[in-house]
Amino acid sequence: MVKLVYLPKDISKKGKDYLLQKGYNLKIGSGIPKISEGKKADAIILRGAKLDSSFIDKLSNTKIIAKHGVGYENIDVDFASKRGIWVTNTPLANAESVAETTIALMLDLSKNIYNNSLNLHRGDFYYKRNHQGTELYKKTFGIIGFGKIGQEVAKKLQGFGMNILFYNTSEKKSHYATSVSREDLIKNSDFISLHIPMTLKNEKLFGKAEFELMKNTAFLINTSRGKVIDERALVKALKNGQIGGAALDVFSKEPLSLESPLMKLDNVLLTPHIGANSNEAMDRMALHAATEVDRVLTGQFPNWPVNHPNY
């Protein structure tokens, strides 16, 4: 019998072509997972929508939920394990793109590019006079979370003449950055970039105490998950000039509301979760998720499991 792969939201053609060439049937949904669409699927490739225990419990044939991306906090992994369902992710797919986005945000913050451009469009050519940027040379860039993305950021920062620090909960070594304590990194960095997963332990991990440690000229960059920052404390720090500014690509609730106090601040750069939004990263995520589906449905172990289901 031909096996069915359910895609609640469409993915790149590369991933679909791979599955079709392997002989699978595809069911592309309406964007939000619906049990009426996916109940009998042998596999699900999931993007950002939530799959909770009540949804997973209704699946009758599913052997794998393949996350299209790195973070998998939108999946009830423990319940999937109890149901004998593999959960996988694509940890090698987006590191290049997210690292490049991180550096792009750093460059924008350092030269105040967005605000200068915005005010030029408003007719104020001389906004720049009272809004000078800062050079990167000899500044310190701190990376919190030194996994694949954090390491790639450090590697790509070579050539800017910066001092690069990193903090990781487990021991890591690097040719490009120096390992320091979390407190020393926060105190000494001119730019701090977060690259940590969203877990219960990491929720609001960066908040009031951290902002009090930061230099009042320092910038915070977040391309990981919005909930790792205490947004209320961040808004207060930005309003009070406690820190120099921030660049946020992710938020505690997405999409970000137009009523969010972050929208009213001119010392924060906001982007709509575009860290991995490149053609190449989308192709890799789709293809890697598809290969995980094929491995599991042909009786093999996945390459990037985030659980080990109970059979």
C-alpha cells in the first residue's frame, strides 16, 4: 500500500519531489493541522503549527512527525514517544542562514541603518547628525549558546576585528571565540546574541538581572526564540536607556501585535522571524525532513531524532 505523508503547510519543492520520487502520496493541508486531513497519515512534516497530545492521540498510522526546522517546542514530544512516534528535526539546515541574519542585524544596529533610511524616506536627510553609529572594530561580541548556529556566527565574524566571547552550558572549544562565564560575557559585550533553544528552563532566561549587567551602550540580538527573553523587562530597559538597543527576529507571541510596546520604540529593530527565510535554507529543511520521513517509513533509524519512542 502507498504510504501517505501529510504536510499541514506546504514546503519547498525539493522536499516534495524527494518524497514523490520515493513513491509516497502527499496531502498538503490548509496551513493549520486538521485531524480530518492527517488522521490516517503515515508521516507528518510540520512547520510552526502546534501538535498537542489531543491531536497526536487521534493519529492512527503515524510513525514520524518530522519538524521542518530546529525548534520543536510546538510538538508534545513526550506524548509522541508514548504513542511510539518518532519526532525529528533538521539541525543542519538553517545554521548558515540564521548566522548570516544575525550578522545582518548586528550591522544594522551598529550603523542605525533602518532608522536612517526610514527618516530619509520621511524627508529628513539630516536625521543622521544626532544618530551616529558605532564601529565594530575592537568591540566585543558575546554569543550565548554555542551550538551549530552560535559557532557559525563566531566563524563569520572573523574579519571584523572584534573580540568574540561565548558561553555555553556544556563545554565547547572554538578556534574563533573565547569561552567565558555567563556573567563576564554579559558585562563585557558590546553586542550579545542569543542562540539557545526554547525549553521550560530557558523561558525568560534573559531578563531584568541581565539587563542590569549589560553596558548601557550594548545591543541585544535574538534570532532564537522569543520566549527566552522577558519582553516586559526588555521594553523597560529600552525605554530607560539601560541598554543601547536590540534587534529581535522572534517574539513571545507571533505574529507580533501592532499594539506591542516594542512597536513604539525607535531603539529596537524588529523583523518577522526571517532568520532562516532563505531559498537555500528552506530547500534544506524540506529535504532533510523528507529524508527523515523516508528513513523511518523504510524501517531505519532517523539521523536527527529528538526522542526515542516507546514501542
